[in-house]
Amino acid sequence: MNFKNQEKLFMHVWNTRKHVSEISGKNLDTVPDFLFFNCFMHILSKGKYPKFKLSEKNIMLGTPLEHHLIDFGTEKERKEYEKENNCSFAVFYDKKEQLKIEDRIK
């Protein structure tokens, strides 16, 4: 499916997936409206991989804090979050590696 912008992509993802973080399983329906778009994480960066910017498979759902930790957090902060929330960021990094391999194949 081709999307004209990120908002259309994000709304498609929201309407076709469960509203839970793919990292922690936390419910995303309670996220305040002003943070809603922070629930959509690009797995491969938009700058380095522009062809994946509007790709549905390059989007993971997560809490705004998880998104912040992916983009700006330290490894130590992510490990603390994993321990406190009994979850793992490995699913994000595994998907990232899969997409990088796919990018090389194309």
C-alpha cells in the first residue's frame, strides 16, 4: 500500500493493529492525544533510509517513552526500562536487522 504522508501511514497502522506496544505490551489507548503520534516508531531512520519512511513494515507501535528511549536513550536507560517493565527492546533491533537485510537484497 502506498501512503502520501506519515499521518495516513500512521492511521492505517493504528486501524489495522492492536493498540499495544510491540515492546512492552502496554495499552496505547490511554496515551494522551498530544502524544499520539509518538506511538509510531520508525525502525529504520527516515534520514538514512528514505525509501522506508512511508513503509508500513518500518513502523512499530510503542509508548512515547519507549520511542524516546529508542531515539535518545542510553543502553543503560533501555536496560533499566526492560527490567522495570519485564520486556525487551530486542524485538525492535531484530526487526531493524531484518529490514537492513531486505534493503541490501533489493
